[in-house]
Amino acid sequence: MKIVILGTAGYHPNEHRHTSCLVLPELGLAFDAGTSLFRIAPHLRTRTLDILISHAHLDHVVGLTFLLDVLYQKKLDRVRVHAEGAKLEAIAGHLFCEHLFPVGPPFELIPLDTTIETAGGGRVSHFPLQHPGGAVGYRLDLPDRSMAYVSDTTARLDAPYLEKIRGVDLLIHECNFRDGLEEIAEMTGHSCTTPVAQTAKAAEVGRLVLTHFNPLDTTDDPAGLDVARAIFPNTELATDGLEIEF
């Protein structure tokens, strides 16, 4: 099973990274719809697309407005956008307000149910995350593998979501700030490197991929990979375009 990370920045794009979106081509499944969504068309392998939104902050939903171009390039039978009800109302009422975006792309807005069934016998569940305005994380369980996507939140060992991600083969987790910026991380509802690595270790996941980096940090290592690996050795940094086999 392949995952393509289309964007890895938080808040806004920079010269090296666009904001959050990742796609599982074989399942027709995407997580979030940041500015990197414009890259999704070549990776679509199914006749349907389900986009699971973590929350309605602009860096995670503005790419929905790019679907007109995406669907011009790749004709699909059905596109559905899944999110909490209040987030869908914000998307429909504000992002696609007639004064901002008068011609909406052809997709359905679907309130999150308990689980979402996927191709290949998979099931996606969601769980709440602590973040200003509220957010959810997702867990995908397939018959022979599992993954979780956690963005945006402040990682800590007593966070309730730790049990929701326990034992997954792959954890993709936000890491907006390096260590030393804990105060601003707490204020903005984001994570520093050490607590994310500690969470991965405590949850006994198989592999950790860090993403959603501070766009003001344009280095090749915006999280401090050596810090994370000292706690959880099987850690890597996501880059735009990274393909992951899991």
C-alpha cells in the first residue's frame, strides 16, 4: 500500500513545502486538503475520491477550491468530503461563499459517521484532538496493516488520543515546532519534537513520520530529526512528494 505526501507545511506554503494533504491512491482516499491538493490528479487510481478533513483551518481546506482543476484533469464518478458537521458548515458557508468562490466543485459534503468503509476491506475511524476550534485525527485499519494521521494537536503523554493510535504500523503526526518553542506550541495547539516522539514510543507504533512543519523554518530538518530518533529510532521527516510503502 502506498501513501503519497503531497504537502508538509503548516499555516502557509513556503518555497519548499505546501500545506497538508496526503493520498492513498489505491483506496481513493485523501487526508486534508491544503494548498498541496493541486498535486493530487496524477495519483488518482480510482473512480471515486473521499477526502477526510481534520479541521476547517484554511491551511487544511483551501485546496478544496482547487478541485475544479483537479476534476478537469481527472474525471471521477464521485467526490465526497468528510468532516464534522460544524466544519462542513464553515466550508460551505464561508470558503464557498458566493463572494469568495461562486462556482463550487462537484462534491458531496458528508458529516463524519462512526466509521468509513474503504476499498480492500478497510475501515476509517476518527477521534477528537485538542486544537483551537476543534479537530479530529484518523485511524485506518486494513486487514493486514494500519495507520493513523494526527494533525493538528499538542502532543502529550496523557492525551486521550494516544490509545486511539496504539499499535498502528505507521503514525503520521504533526510536528510544527522544534523543541524550545513549547510556549507557542501550546498557545497555537501544535506540537514540539520530543512529545511527538514520546507519544509514538508510548503508543508502540511501528513507524513515525513527522509532518506539518513551521513554514518559517526552511532548513532540510525543521523538526530536529536526531532529537526524535534518540527517543523513537524509527522516525523520518516527510517531504513534499514523499512516497511511503506501509
